[in-house]
Amino acid sequence: MAIHAGYLGEMQIPEERKEEFSARVLKILRQGGMMRSETIPFGGRKLRVLNVPAADADGKVAFGYSYFGDCEWEQAEYRTGEAKFCTGEVGSYEYQWVTSAVYVLYEFYAESFGMAEVDGELFDAVPYIAWLNQLFGETYTNRRATDPWRMYQLLHDCGYADGSEAVRAIRDLYEPEGGKLYALAEYLYVSGGPEEFRSWLTDGGVDVNRVEAGRIGLGQIILQAEPVVRELQQKCTKPDEEILEDLRAILLANPHEELEYDPVYAGFVVLLKLLSARIMAKATAMVFGLDFWAFWETVRDSAWDGVVWEERPEPVPEAIEAMTTAEFVDVSDEDVCFCRVEREVGEENYHTTDDDRAFWWRKDGDVHFSDGMCQWLAGLKTEFAAILAEGWEAVPAGDMSARLAELLVETDTFYKRIYPFGEMIQEFEVHADSREYQAAVRLLAALMDRNRAKGSVIGDTVYNWELADRNLTFNEGRLAIRRYLALLANRALREEVLGF
């Protein structure tokens, strides 16, 4: 089934923030392993290569490949001029997560409230926010989930019906730490009605019946709204149409000021002082048999919104603890790609680590290799020096390019989805007659031969790469070739390890 990501709300970035926003989008895409793939001629062959996302002459950034998942999806693009992001099908893992992180970033930059979604459903944004905090040194909070009413209103404005899965999920996404308890009460009462609200008070797990120690029960007051409206309807001698006009006028006024109204509305005014126009509008709609949203639209823009329950310091949610890139793009043991093949007891699953981020390594950067990776790189350094010291003669540049192309085609055929980086191919073509570059190609050939047994576990068993067992697709032999090509493409790391 196709999976799509997107955004609910207006993706309008203030002009003065577009440059910073675009820079951050590019960092998300690059650090998240998003790549642009293309096929180029090289050494008499056609090679598929990966390129880091970058803006073209028109300011468009296009990509469609996930380096960490080795999966390609429908091409996505970001337009720097308009600060507009657009994706197609995004899959289930790394590609979806990174593109969704861009949509989450909009939540902190857009002029109006909005929320990222996947397949039309809201999701827990905490891991995404945690990664953004790491990338940008920010202290973003899960503020999106602290105001359930705002989430509820957004979903309605985007066409979601009451009772839909997305609307019902708001209660699970609600963040109590720093959350607006009254907004939770409004959402629960308006979306579910008095009976569901009463049930939630009893066993909902969130205590909306108590705001602060010593205060009267909020939940019990809310449950008085419908009976009060029903009583005034029964006692008032006016036609329902006139009663509704009077109630609209009261909803639009400040109930704490001197108002002229029929005494039969006194209970309504008292509750409006304690509650909110939303709750009283819901009670009114139920009593008079109206659609709440249709009735609410007649007062929404100017309705009284000064409830006494909010006369206390605004709750402040805590900053989400930062999460590293390797942690963010890692697939958990519970995911389907680890449920395909039986393994020995105690055998660990493959997990993404900084060892897989060799392409992003920089001195004093955030990539920290494991001891095993450091030992492997030290071994490559020794082996490369030995190859360089041997008495072989450099071959003509054309022959070297042809040999490298042959190896890369064979690598992709045998190890599956092993693609070099475009800049690396360009560099090796320019320096094809260099002894160091030719030694690096010789080392690639040696690594390919040495890892064939380990790499052969993939065979022809993989029909769906994304869902295939990652202990097969990310086997030790394949990873060795993949990481070596990342080393060759990373000039800083290559200089550190191979010396050129």
C-alpha cells in the first residue's frame, strides 16, 4: 500500500525566515541520507551514482533515494524561493522519517498552526523534534500536542469528520507536560459529547476534573452546560430562532461586563464566565439540534475566550532531549524487516550506527566510529600502503576508468544496491592516471573478493528490499563495500585513512 507524508495547514514561511528555513531543510535532507540518483556514462559503462541534494539554477532541490535504507521512492522536491516542500510516496522507514522531519520543521516556522501527517494521520513527533534539536542545537518542545483544541480545530478545517481516527488520536497525542488542560477538556467535550466526556472523567487516565488544588471540579462544571441550556429553552417563551440569536450575542460579548439580557439566560452567562464559548456553543447545538461546527462558525472569529480557568501562568512544556542521526534513522527490533528469518539465539540484529555515516565524517564532527570500525579503517590503511608500495606500474587513464567501472557494475550486481557517489566518480576520472587512485581501485577489487562469501547471503531471495530482513540486506560483506565507497567519496576521511 502506498504511503504518503504531508502537512495539515498553511506552509507559509515568513519572508525574513525563508533563508534560515531553507538552510535547515537542506541539512535535514543531507544528514538524513537523502540523495539524488542518476545514471551516467563512465569507463564505457552506465553507472548509477548518488549525489547530495543541492539547489539547481531555479532553486529546486530534487531527490528520491534514501542512503540509509538503500531504497528509492517517488521523487520529492523543495523549492527554496517559495520554501515549498512536496513529496510523493515515501515508504515505511528512513525515507518517510526524514521527509516527515521536514514537515515537522514547518511547525516551528510557519506563520499559522499546522501539523505534519502520514497517510492523513497525525503521529507522535517527539523523535522528530529530538533529531531537529540535535541538528540545530535547538530546544524545541512538543508544543504541537499541548493544545488539543487547536489540533481538533485544525483537523476540522482540513476536512476531518468527528469520530475519525485522526480526531480520536488527539487524546493519545496530548502531552500532559506543559499541556493546556482546559483545551483538553474542550476537545473531549465537543468531539465526544457529554456521555463520552463523563466516561473519560471516570477512566480516561487524564485528570481533567482537577485543575489546581483547592479548585472546584472542572469536569463537573462542564457537565452542567447542556442541562442549563435545556432548562433555559424550556423556560423561555421566545421562538427557538430568537433564543439562538440571543445566545449568539451573549457568546460574542464579555460576560464579565454589564449585559442586558433576559434573566432566563442568567445560568448560561454564569457558565460562560467559568467555561468557554466553545463548550457553551456545543451545549447549545446539542439542545437545539444543530450541527456544532455550522453553529460555531457563526461566532468563531469573535467569540468570548477569556475563561477564568486560564487565569494562571501558561504551562511551559520541556525541551525534547536531542537524538543523534544514527538513532533517528535506525530501525527497531520490532519492525517487520527483522521478522523474516530465524536466527541463532542471542544473535543481534543489524542496526544503523555512526559506522554507516562514514560519508558524513569530519574532524571534530558528530560522527564517532566504533572500535571495530576504527580497527577496520586501520587495516585498510595498512593494506593500502602495502598495495602502493608494490612494484606494479600505473595503467593508462582510460584503462583505469574502465576497470573501476567494471568493478562497480559487478559490485552492484553481486552485493545489490551498491552505488558510488557522483563526485567520487568525477574525481577518479580526473585523476585516473594517479598511482594513489589506481591503488584505491586495486583495494576495492581485493575487498570485493574477500567479502563474497559474506555478501552471498542475499542471493535472489529479496523481493521487497524495504521489508526484507536487514540481517541479509545489510550483511557484513555488503557493508564493507558500501563503507569503503563512502570512504573514497569523503575526501577528509580518505586523507585521514589513505593519505590522499
